[in-house]
Amino acid sequence: MLAFASMLLAAATADPAIGRVVNPRGPGSLTCATAFLPENRAATENWIAGFWAAWDMSQITKAEPLAGSSDLNGIVGEVEKICREKPSSSLIFATLDARQAVKAREESPANVGS
């Protein structure tokens, strides 16, 4: 118990980040304009990959993965396309819009059965 209390005291006094608000959505809460800045790009791409894959997994009993034949660059490109149109949108909503656009394109009569 004493070790735990010492650890808490050390953490509370030594780390200036303690008490700051941490956004659990990470880059998803950034605007598109900020998310794709060079210093944020790697974290943004990782966030998009994780969000897209998690969304696919949540829908696994209902459908095949969306853009299953694509790769990370293709998926990020879809989100970037939305972000160029709506730079003040949050990355999470731009990613959801990109998913809707890809789904509509994949379900269009021209692509069904191909």
C-alpha cells in the first residue's frame, strides 16, 4: 500500500501533464486541416487505419469489410479527399463520410458483381 501511495505522489508531483485533459479520440477530434499537417500525419494515418478496421469488425456479421481490396494509402486517400472538401470537419466525421462514399461506390450497379 505504501508503494502505491508513493507512486501516486511521485506521479502527481513530477509530471506536469497530470491534470490536463486528454482526449481519448486522439487525432479523430482534430480538424482535417490540422490532422494532415506533416507533424500529425503519421498519428492521423494510424488513427484512420484503426478506426476503419474497428468499424469493419463491428459490422462483420452484416457485411464484408469496406474497401477490403484496398490498402492503407487508398483508405487514407479517401479520407483526404473528403478533408480537402471540408477542411474544418473533424477527422472522425470525415472518415465516416469517406466510408459512406466508398460504400455507395462499391454498391453502385456498375461495381456489383465485379
